[in-house]
Amino acid sequence: GAKELLAAIEKYPQHGLVRHSLKRMLTEIEDTKGPQAALAWLEPVYARLKGTEAEEAATYERGGLLARCDRKEDANASLLAQARRFKYPEGSLTDDAYYVASLFLEDLGRHREAIDVLREMLRPSEAAYAGASYRRPRFPQAQYRIAVLYRDRLGDKEAAKREFFRVYEDHETARQTDDALWQKARLERADGEQKDACATLEILTEKKPDSRYVRCVRLLCPTAAAVDPSRREQSCPSYIEETALRP
């Protein structure tokens, strides 16, 4: 069955199930024999798929295997080459390749390069009518990750605040927006910028009224208005309360 599936991939490299099929076969080999065996199986297949519509998918799977074989430098180089060759909007895995490469760069201790890669990924973001944008699914996630890298890896809290706010500015409707505003307010409170923290939380309350953080705003801004008593489950979730005031 695997032999016939591989033959189908090579005959119909443009088919939408190519990546799923490759991943399925690689997972079977990796689960039974390990990542080195899966990579050894993939290499000749990858060579045959170069120049076809299946090259991008094969390259992406190869990048992940290289990392799992403790070759993160090679994995990073492969994924970045893929992202830059299969550019937005043609590449279906462009954003994934950039994002995963940034994870490998962080593991390698190259934090500023990880940020640069994420900025490169975000650069093609296009404006659309009525203030919308042609946003790829990873764009808000990448912007949030830039802020986290500044905060946790580079210790630059001012840059982190700016980058967290950009999640809201550039991706207001994304699911990461309320997390970003909350994290910005935490940093502001920790730095003694109480007025700024309250202003950030006011935006959060206004723009994301259904956010889980709305019930917790008084932890960071004691002067914030009380939550509407008609809302259910008024208490702040314990997992937020326990981390809200941490440095």
C-alpha cells in the first residue's frame, strides 16, 4: 500500500493529499524505526519530488525530520530556503516554515535571528478595504511570539510592550489579541506604569468583552469598573489570578 501511495504522489504531485500522504508514511516509519530511518527513506523521495508541485510539502517534512535528528541548523536552513522560494501568496506552507524555523533558532540561542525571521514572515501582510487585511493564520501568532521573545529571551520589556500592542493594532480580531493586551498590562503594572496598565485594560474590556481576562482586570487595575453583574461566572479564573502579579 505504501509503495502504491508513493507512486501516486510522484504521478500526481499537484494533488491536495500529497502532504497528508507523505506525513502518514513518514509517521509510520518514525514511530517504528525512529527519525533517522524516516529521514533516510525521505531523502531519495525528496530528490525525485524537487521541481514538482510536491517539493514544498516534502521540504517542510524534511525540515521537521532534520530537527528531530538533532540537526537543527540544517533544519533551519532548509525551512528558510523553502519559505523564501515558495513565497506568499503562492506557498501553502510559507508561514509554517518561517514560524517553525524561528522555534529552532530560539532553541539554538539565536533569539534576535528568530525575531528577524518572524518579521520577514510578516512583511508581506497586505491591507484590504475597510481596515481589514489578507491575514495568514500564523501572522497574529508570529507577532505575539515576537513580543514574548523580547520579554523572555532578550529581557527588553519596553520592546515587548510595543510588540504586544501591535498584536491588537495589526490583528484586532485574532484570538491572540486579548492575551497580548493582558501581557502588556502586566508588564506596565510591574514597571509602576499604573495609568498605562489601566488604559490597556480599558481597551481589552471594550474590544474583547467576552475575554476570560475581563473578569480579572481589577487585579492589575484596582480602579477599573466592576464587571457587569449580569455576566455569568464573575470570579477571575484561578490560573490567571495566580500568575497575574508575577514579575
